[in-house]
Amino acid sequence: MNRSNRLFEIIQLLRASGRPVTAARLAEVLEVSERTIYRDIAALQGMRTPIEGEAGIGYVMRKGYDLPPLNFDAEEIQALQVGLALLARTGDSALQQAASRICGKIDALHCAVDWLQVAPWGAPQDDPDRGCVQMAMLRDAVRDERKLDMTYRDEADVETRRIVRPVAVVYHLNCVMLAAWCEWRQAFRHFRVDRIWCCEVLGDRFTGQGEALRRLWLEQNEFGAGEQLMG
């Protein structure tokens, strides 16, 4: 989380709390050191944000402090809320957590819209405690153009080991697919994320090739072709 987002989160946490919040608690929630929190609080106070308190006791936000409204109309806000809620169907825990933080920011500036509901059923959750590969790692590998060494089990439970160059993550209704150039097959393949049983990000990169591979993949395949191109 960058510093600007962290400062915003501190303001939100203090505004939402009815009692002083310690630096230790803020550090735990934001996953930074207490020293970082002390620096951030000092920076906010230097910007005349009405935060009161001190180290060891806790901090509070003076009542009446508000943030400028987001420049969205009512329908745009509802579109954001529904779109963010739909992330619950992806099974991507990191995106779900990010969506929850964004919704908190929207609700802090606008009235909550509890009459817009999205059913959460969809792709399996990428829970590492159950041996699932986290989708955040796959997204990072696509973005950073890093090869993956993975073990994959197809629908017949046949296990293979692949070195792949990931080019896209495709969110279907009931599953998530990793589109990649498979070095074994020498072709594009789609892998269901819930069938990837072991995955390691390699030091090998394919720097500068990702965009060209993605264009070629888009020319050759449709999203719905994933089941036909697995393995």
C-alpha cells in the first residue's frame, strides 16, 4: 500500500472508531510498523487534519471532519458498488479485500446502498490453507512477465508439470482460468486455477514479450474456448 492510500486508510479508521485507536492497532491493520504510523500521524497533523492524541494512549478524529465527495453521480456510484460486489464471485481473495476497502471509502462519503445485493456464489476461494494457489501471485506474474513452474491436474486427474509464460487471468462465472504460453506444448493453453496444485514463480522472465503474446492469444482464442484448450 502506498503512502497516500495509507494516510487515507488512517483517516477512515479513526473516523469509524468511537474511541481512541492506538498506533499498535493501526500498524496491525495496515501491516506496517508503529514508527511508520507515528510518522503518518505527524504528517496528517501537519496537513491540519484534526487528529488528537499521543503515542501510548491512542488517536481520535475530531467530530465534524469530512472528506471531499467523490465526483460520481448516483448511478455511477451504484455501478461501482455492484461491480465491486461481483468480485466476491471471482474467488480472488486479494481483489476481494481491495474491493472491501474501496466500498468502505465510498460508503464513508455516500449513503450505503443495502438494497443492491449480489449473490456471492462463483469460483472457489483461493484459500492457501487448503493448498490453493493465490490468484494475486498469478496476476503479479502476468504483470511482471515472470515464468511459472506449476503442477497441473486435468479433468481426468492426470498430473503434469509445466513451465509457462502467463499472459492473462480470465474470470468466468464458476471458475478462473490462467491463459499462458506452455513451453511443453509450444502453444497457448488455459489452466483452471483450482486445478493448479503447486506453483512457483521463477526467476526467469520473458520481459518485453507479454504484450505481443497477449495480442496473439486474443487473435487465436475466445474466452469461452478455455475448456477446449486446457492441458
